[in-house]
Amino acid sequence: MVKICCIGAGYVGGPTMAVIALKCPNIQVAVVDISAARINAWNSDTLPIYEPGLDEVVKKCKGKNLSFSTDVEKHVSEADIVFVSVNTPTKTQGLGAGKAADLTYWESAARMIADVAKSNKIVVEKSTVPVKTAEAIEKILTHNSKGVDFQILSNPEFLAEGTAISDLFNPDRVLIGGRETPEGKKAIETLRDVYAQWVPMDRIICTNLWSAELSKLAANAFLAQRISSVNSMSALCEATGADVSQVSHAVGKDTRIGPKFLNASVGFGGSCFQKDILNLVYICECNGLPEVANYWKQVIKVNDYQKTRFVNRVVSSMFNTVSGKKIAILGFAFKKDTGDTRETPAIDVCKGLIGDKATLSIYDPQVHQDQIQRDLSMKKFDWDHPVHLQPMSPTSVTDVSVVWDAYTATKDAHALCILTEWDEFQKLDYQKIFDNMQKPAFVFDGRNVVDVEKLRKIGFIVYSIGKPL
Ligand code: UPG
């Protein structure tokens, strides 16, 4: 029986291993993490992450061929395949600060694997890492190995939060990169056989190590670039009277472009896009390619511009001041169907409004008060670090309250801002909301979820990204 161990019980490690356990009953899967709190949560009925469908998968396998443990060394030493899915935040200090990936967790994982391994192992890079990380990891492993053989594979994960389980059940592709030696090829085959238990062979792509590593950064950069492209068009739409939804529909009908990922928004967030692009930019700079670096930097600049533009729109529409005015924030997560707030545009927008002395009342169906307070009191870049390593903030942001429904958030408010596209925001009773708000009542829809005409008929002043004003 093949044994798999995954270091890192986070958004990628947890769901991916649960699905491998479900689809491969003949494989024993252990997910390990140094955080006892996180492992306890995986072992309880309340999982540490919210992901549709995840509960059922975990329930089906836990206690059979899926386990969660803090005994990292035991499970690593017993495994044939070790996935490493630890956090790779952006470096905050020293060489490459603000751009390069911080590989501290990765390096210590590699040293630990070398230390405890008594049998040959395939070590799989699952977290997104800079190109050529495998080479460094390989060096650490082989120079510390006690006579065992390590094969390094790069197997980047492409799942998106909120749809992780369906993405894992039915991936567009699985990418496996490895050394082009006979041992490397054999390791690729071993991992390919795991995925082949439910993924059609023609969707499993095998490449060299560097192509696999770079493809992951490239895929995220391309995706983020689409959003910055459509967001830049949204500014032009507002200036000209075009409607960005109509423009993206027309553009996306071209089969060469395709219809997906063209929704204008208040900006992209999440733990990956910005971090991976910054990383790509750094790699380009280090390789003497400043033009390429500047090209990708622009994707982030447009994203920052979009968030600033949104805040400016709110303040300027409300007679150039939001000082002392109550503003309801609907949605704080970086996208719907997740409780994750990493790099969420809501952080920048809320900070911008607080900077203009607004009083905020925030509601998100999945994000808790302490998380929001922590996010709003943190310095930039701090958000990039895993929550369990983060000390609780001693101060809380006083002009912010967090409430548990949209009606309380909007009561007596001067404006409401929609920052996450939760389905429930489409179905709210906007007449009731309007009746309980200060007048004029403003709606700033950063996700284009509301029916603008309907709301205008009720009496709201509505601003929706990229729509005629
Ligand atoms: N977004 C838009 N407009 C769109 C699509 C997305 O503004 O048309 C925003 C979305 O609201 C979110 C961000 O873009 O803030 C990222 O969304 P998404 O890509 O769906 O979520 P992630 O979970 O961050 O997934 C991305 C990649 C996935 C990769 C993962 C981690 O889609 O393939 O595995 O990052 O690297």
C-alpha cells in the first residue's frame, strides 16, 4: 500500500489530500501540521476552512484512509510520497523584500524530511514556489540524506477557493514536473498513477521541473491579467457611458478569448495572485529582464488603482466627505463561498474609508469579527502570513463594528458597499434596506451583483463598477 503524507493542513493540503483519499481507497493519506489548533479542527466536526462539499469528503475518509496529525516526523518517515504544501508568503525583510517568496517554511520542511527519512521518497512541491526552488530543495535533501534517494517533483495545485472540491474532482489539468532521468521519470509515473485513478490520462501533463514551476506562476499571472484588463476597461466604461458587462460579453464571445474570468470588480484578492506576480516580477528582475518585470508589475498597479478608484468614488459621491457617516460593508472575504480574507480588496477599501473618518458596519456570512479586526489593524504584508502564527492584535479598530446580518449593517447607514459577490446579496429586500437608511441612500456595488435599475426605482443612488452612472 502506498503511503502519502502531506506537510501543511491549509487550504490546499487539506482538500487535496481529502480528495486523494476519497478517490484512492488503497492509499493511506496523512495530513500533518505543526499547528495543534489546526489539526484539532480537522479532527473535529468544525473544519478549519469553509469549502462547499469538503465536510462530506472528509467525513467519508476520516478514520479510514485519511488522518490528521501533529506527529509530523512519524508520518513523514513512513511515507513513500511526501507532499509539501506549506505557506510561501512574500518576504517582508532583507533581499527581495516585498517581492521574493519567503521559503523559510519550505526549507525547514526539507531539512526535516532529510533528517527523518529512512527509506526512498518522492518529495512533491505542492505550494507555489519560485522557479528553480526544486533545485535548492534537492540540494538540501541530497546533502543531508542518510543514504536514501529523494526524487523531487513539482505538482502545482490549480484549485480555486470556494470551488476546491469540484476543481479537484474534475481538474482542467494535472501538471507533474520532474527530472528527465530514469529515476525522475519513474517518480513522475508513480504520482501520475495516483491521479490516474480519477483524472483522464489526457489531462495529466508531464513536463520538466522548471516548466511545471513556471507554468503555475504563469497561469496565475495570466488570470490576474485578465481581471486587471477588464477592470481597466471598467474605468473607461464609466468615463464614456459604455457598460462593462456588455463589453466583456462581446469580447468573451471570441472563442480565442473565451467568456470566463472577465467580471469587473473592486479588485482581485486572495493569497495567490499578488504574491505570485510579485514573485514573477522578482524572478524577471534577477534574470536581467526589466521590461518583462514591468509588464507584469502593471497588473498589480491596475489592481491597486481599482481599489483606490472605488474609495474615491464613494467619498466624492457622498459630497466629498464620509466623516462620521455610517457605511455598511457587505462582504469581506476575497470572493464568495470562502471565509478567507487574505489580500481581500475589502481590507484596502475599508482602510481607505476609515482614513476618511467613516464609521463602518461590516457583515460577511463567513468571516468572524476577530478576523476582520485583525485584518484592519495589521500593516500591509502582515496579512500574507498564516493566521496561526499571527499574535492577536492588542488594539482593535474602534470605528468598525462587525454584525451578523445585512439589515443590521445597513440600518441608519448613509451608504452600503458590496465588496464580495455572495449570492445572498442579490436576494436582499432592498426596499426594506432603503426604508431604514439615511437619505440620500447610496449603493456602491463593487461586484456588479445588484439590479441597478430596480434599485434606482426604489430611490437609491447607485454606482456599479463599469456601469453608466
Ligand atoms: N475575480 C474577479 N473577476 C473575475 C474572476 C475573479 O475580480 O472575473 C477575483 C475574485 O473575486 C478573487 C480573485 O479574483 O478576489 C481570485 O479569484 P479565484 O482565482 O477564483 O480564486 P483563488 O482561490 O485565488 O484561485 C486562484 C487561481 C487558482 C490557483 C489559486 C492559488 O484561480 O487556479 O490555484 O489562485 O494559486
